[in-house]
Amino acid sequence: MHLHAPVRAPFSFAQSLAFIGRFAPCRDAVVLDHDAVTAAVAIGGRAVPFTVRAAPAGLAIEVADDLAPAAAALVVERARQWLSADDDLTGFLAAAAGDHPAYRAVVAALAGLHHVRFLSLAEITVYAVLTQRTPIVQAARARQRFAARFGHPAVVRGVTLHAFPALDELVGLDVDELREVVRQPAKVAVLPGVIRGVAALGEAFLRGAPYGAARDALLAIHGLGPFSAAMILLRGLGRMDDVPLDGKNFVEPARAVYGAAFDPVAIRRRYGADLGTWSFYLKTGAPRLAALGVDAAPAA
């Protein structure tokens, strides 16, 4: 069954594919082709695979012919959220046009890139703990083990994808079930409570509440700090309102691009509610400055 999803221009599916191919937690969870990506989501306790390609004025989404209409509609919505198809980049691009030359070069090189999120609140909740004080490749492997142990399998062209289980499927996990896949005692100790805490807040609240209220509710959960809370809201739910600019996860790439000119107050003032988009372009582009042909500003 072939379905269509609109996108908000400017939108580059090629940039989405390139990001997925570079970002280990995404890359290792999908089947990636030069012009398409196949992933799987959990619906009703089973894996539902889907393939996304570029199409005129949007995205083409392919699902099984026998998939129920309600499930097909849900897959389309999940795919659009995953690729942030409806994000409006107008304000961000206008702000970036007057920013530092090095950052403008990053934005130009990534033209049309929309924020690529994690596929579900459950997945980003688990990953936000797995990535704490851990290199991204190691955290991605832990995410793979977790999905393989607790997720729902689907075989696509000989590759087994594991649709990440929903939060309500994970709330009963205990430390004994987690030890074999997480392998870090401190994370094993907090992960069940984090899952229960996020599940209790609910996706509707975390999407719809004022950003500060949603962030503070997450921070009240033992095991989540400012970066983890921001990650859940940004990378899982597409809330671009804010990021903790004083954390090293943002300071280090910002200094790589802006050098001594990096001013968190000025950045916050310039980008406002598009701060999350600024950070996504920054963290996507900063490790690739040389490859993008960008000359960063000198450090102090």
C-alpha cells in the first residue's frame, strides 16, 4: 500500500537520509538505501515496518497491503513526526541569515534538513539514560541490545528490525531483566524508575504543557538531568523551545563553530523558540566542519 504525506518546504529528504546514515542510534535501527529508509514501529504489540521515499510535494510511505486503515494512518503520522515533516523553518532561517559566517555556512551546507527525531517517546526515554556519560557508539549498541531483547521483530529483506516497545510495555521491567542488556549498574538502577516516571507523565502532557512545566516534571524524575530532559523533549517530541546552552554538549560544538564569538545569551535572544533547531544544525554540522568546507572562528 502506497501512502502520501505532505511536507513543509524547504524540506530535503536527501539530507534526512544523510543524517540517519551518520547518526548511529538511527542508522543501526533501520534499513538504509540511497533513496529510501525502512524502519518499524510498534502498534498493538507487534512490529509494523514501513518504507519512506521522496515524492512530489512530500513523502511516499509504503506499508503492507493488508494493514488496517487506522494502523496505516498511525504509521503515516509517526513517519511525519520522525522526520519532522511539518516543522516550519522560516523563523530559524531568517535568524540564521544574520548569524556568524561559520554557522551560516553550516546552515547552507545542510539546506532543507529537518529535525530527525527518535521514533517514539519510549525509545528516547530509554536512550536518554543509556547515553549519559557514554560515547554515542556505545550508547547506540546498548539501544540495539535493548530493542532486540524487549522489542518486536520484523524481517525486511533479510534484515531483522526491532520495533521499540511502547512505554506501557516497559513499565514492568525490573533490574534483573535489564542487567543483561544495559550492563552498567548505575543505569540499571535508575532506568525502571525513569520509564515509570515518563509513562506516568504521559505523552499528551509532555507535548502540550508549557515547556518549562514539561521540563521541570522530567527533572523531578530521579535519573534525569537537564540534558536528558531536554533530549526527551527535543529529540523525542520535537519541542524546539529550549536547550541547556550552558552544558558541554552544546558549549563544545558551539565553540567549534563560533570560537571566541560564542555568546549563549546572544544565541538565545537571536533564535528564541527556534533554539532547538539551532542546536540540531549546530550538533549535526560541527563535527563535519572541514568536510563542509567551513572555516570556524578562532578560539579565544
